[in-house]
Amino acid sequence: MATQTLLHGQAVSPSLAPTNNSLFPVVCSTLCGEALGQHIQHHYGLDSLLACKLWIRGLSDVYLLETRTETYVLRVSHAQWRKRNEVQFELAFLEHLHHQAVSVAHPLRTTAGRLLLTLAAPEGQRVAALFPFAPGEIPLCDLSPDQASLLGKSLAEVHRASQNFAAPCHRKALTLEHLLDESVAQILPFFAAQPQEQLYLQELRSQLQASLQASPQQAPHWGICWGDPHSGNAHFTPTGGITLFDFDQCGYGWRIFDIAKFLQTSLRTGMSYAVRQAFLQGYESVSPLDSWELQSLPHWVQVAHLWSWSIRLGASQLHSHSQFDQRYFNQRLHQLKSFTQHNWQLI
């Protein structure tokens, strides 16, 4: 077995201990698919229900809901991950994009006209949203250059359409404080036994802050970011169609960060240089980037790596800590350091 990294979390509060007559505290429940299906059918006025099955567990639980005539995707956010106002912001933005003719899986409204439902779960309030099943499928292997170009163009259309969005509520912006400072603070305790690596992360944070803090927060450079653009969050059809989905990590931020997030994910999964370039060229065919944005890309890729890393660590209570052995942290740190090389795009 791989050597385990000690987890440096807070001590459990004595107040969490259950009494003889109380339920044990719950972090993450699994809601009954059959009951969910009936609840959703009632509130959305759906056709006769065939099945509602838990499809995948991630930062949210995703159910596949089938009726006699349609297939839907039901997403139930975890209480520890998303609050109602955060989901409301995302769903309103997706509906806005849909009205702007951007090809996204848009949320459906209930018969009462609401974008979401609140569910009382053992661990607290969870928020549910229903979407039509996006036509097409996720590419099984690498994106083709044509698909990558289409994804880049679609991201540019998202950014362009975001400029006239009127947010119905507040949602945390993708600022450097959130993306960088909070991420490094989340990661540092896991390197308590490696002070030299802690120092490296702290110095890198300072360097990135100095390099990026002057980035302008106005259009077209600043708007609403998707937050998680990659090949797994889009369906492609054989006829050249695309539908984007999963805007769970969206928020006001720099458009160049979204591009960096795609590149960071693509580099981590071994996507080819040609495909990554096709994505960038597709984006610029719709919205050309300024020179400072292109020059800052390697810095933003490092920020994206740190942010996705911290999200993974933060979600451990929903899944498992066993994956976080020394090999995991060494690999993540090695990837981070590789992005500082002058030829990082060729890795």
C-alpha cells in the first residue's frame, strides 16, 4: 500500500457527538431515486415516469430521469458544496445563455415557474435542478482539432453573452484571493512534513499575485466565466453540434482564466498540443485575446491547477481520503512545477 499522507484537519467538535436519542450527523446522503423521480414528475408536470437512477456522484449527485417520451438530467447539489443563492446564480446565467442562442443545457422551470427545488436532506438543505439531456456524447478519447476549435468558439460565445447578464443574486467571484490565496491555504497543511515544499508554494503564490494582480476587471477581459471548460463538460454530435453543460463553478472572473482552466485540464490528461492550439485558435476566431492575456497564460494555468487541486481536497469528505497518499501529492506538485518551464505548452 502506498504511504499515506497525514490529514491535518480540525478536531471534531464534541457537540457533534450524537445522544442516545438523536440521529448520527450526516455529511452526504444518497436520496432515493424513485422518490426523487416522483417528486420531480409532480413539480415539473412530466410524462409518465419510467426510472430515476443515480448516474454519477461528484461535487453534486447526478440522476438520469427517464419518462415515456424524454430523458432528463437531474442534479442535486450537496449541502456542503452549494447554497441556494449560488445555484440560483448559475441557473439564471444558463437560462440567459439559452436566450442568447448559446448552445447550453439550460435548466427547466417547474410548473410554478421556479428554476430550482429545495430538498430537506438529513445533512441540510439540498438544491435540485432539472435539465434536458444534451444531444450527442462526450468524446471517448482525445478531442479532434475540429471539436476543440468548436469548444473554443463556444467558450468565446459564453463570454460575449455574459456581458449583458443581470445577476439575480450574489455569487463569489473568481478573484485571485479566491482562486489563489484560498487554494494555497487549503493545500499547505498537507505538506506539514515537507517545509521546503510549503515554502515553494508560498513563494509561488507571491510571484503569481505580483504577476497577475494588475489584470483589468472590465469588459471584455472580465465577465462571467464557465469555471470548468473541458471535453468532459460538452456533448458533441456527429453532425458538428455541441452542447455545453455543468456551470457549477461559474462566477465573475477573467476570461483568460477560463482558457487557462481548459489548458490545465488538457495538460493533466495528456491532450495533444495540436488539439490545445485548435481550441485557442477557435476562441480567438470569435474573440481575439490581448497580448497581455496570452503572455500571462502560464501564470493562469498554475492558478487553475492550484484551484482544481484545492477543490479536490475540499471534496474529500464527500468521497474518500484514501486517494491522498504521498504519491498523489508528489504528482500534483510535479505537474505544478512543470507549468513554470518556458516550454510548458509542449509538455
